[in-house]
Amino acid sequence: MKPCILLIEDDSDMLDLVAGHLEHSGFEVQRAAEGIKGQALAMQYVPDLILLDLMLPNVDGLTLCQRLRRDERTAQIPILMLTALGGIKDKVSGFNSGADDYLTKPFDLEELLIRVKALLRRSVRTPVSSQLNEILNYGCLTLVPERFEAIWFEEPVRLTHLEFELLHCLLQRHGQTVAPSLILKEVWGYEPDDDIETIRVHIRHLRTKLEPDPRKPRFIKTVYGAGYCLELPTGPQLETLTDVVHQARETRKLFSPTA
């Protein structure tokens, strides 16, 4: 059975060009020229991947991406944004709305195909391999692949697929600095370019879920000019930080809108 891709793009020439290339490459493609129809097709077909333009009539791409992420039927579908807006702020907005990857127009069709295949591989494979030396637990952190969940200081934390794989990548090398190029290749599945904003945004998301104060990270540290390092406490330090994390967690609950 062919993988199904939903292409939401209002430029008819771009729609035909990209859809034709994907169909020639062996994919089934559903097409939508505006956001409302795109959302309806996403619910109807639950595709394997969504290619989403940002500048859409009726409902823009950022709003549509947020809607798809909030609905449990489409929350885990990989979304690749296609847009002429290539600034850092635009990319951050795209990732914050829930996009998995971001490709700036004009783009090479083969580059698009590489990213599509990488996203599809990541979405269908188990997030953790079955190697005997795989690290799933260290100190205060345990990863649960079946639920894309982290047990963090004895309490479960729900993660997205990307957040899970990013945390898993860092956990395999805890205490070591992991280069952005390695993270992009291992988590996103393609060779890196010069833009690491993709990683930065997802690191921020992880810090929001795990750090007592995301503005002053204790566990997921930035090593400027080199990458990121996961430092997990052990021994007496673990007991001290357990109280800090639990207190921060209770404070968040008090100020949560649903509290």
C-alpha cells in the first residue's frame, strides 16, 4: 500500500508540480488548495504525512498546524511546512505551531523527497532500537518507547515523537556534548545544513517540560559553539534536585489554566 501524503498548497502550479513528483516517486497524494479543505481531508484520510504551505486562504498554515496538533486523530502525523518565508522568526513560529520540518521555497524537488522519506521513516519505526547496549534509564530519567513518554523524577511526562527521539539521542551520550550535525542526522534523518533553529526550538520545548526553570537549564545544557549536553544528577545531588523539580511541578499546576 502506497504511503498517503496530503499536500495543502494554494499555488496551482506548485500544487501540480509537487504532487506530480511525489506520485511519480510512488506516493498517493491528496490535494487541497486552502486550509479548510485541507483540515477536512486530514480528518478523512489521516495521511502518513502532511505538506503544508503557510500562506493559505481562509485558514493560514500556522493556525491549521495548531488545529491538527490539538486533534488526537492527527496529532502525531508528521508535518513538513513549505513556505517562501525563510526568516528565523518564521521558522520558529512554524516549529512552535507543531511542524516537524520546514523547507523554504524555492526548493529542489529531490531535497523535498529526501525530507519526506526521512519523516516517514521516523514516523513508522520504533523510536528506540533493540540493541543490547541501548540506554533507556539513567538516574532520574526513564524512557518508555511504547508511549513516547519519559518518567522524570518518578512522574510521567508526555512527549511528541520528535521530543522523545531528541531526548533519547542525548541520553545515549549523557554527560557528553552532542553536535547539532549528529542530532539532525540521528533524529531528523538527513544530512545537516547551516540552520540549527530546528534543534533549538525542540530543545526549548523539552526544557519547558523537564526543567524547573527553563530559562536557567540545569539538565539540558547548551555548550556554545559545540552542541547540547544532558547532565543527569546522581547520588546526594539527585535527592536535592528531586525536591526542586517536585516543587516546580506543583507551582506549574497552581498556575495552569486548567487548575
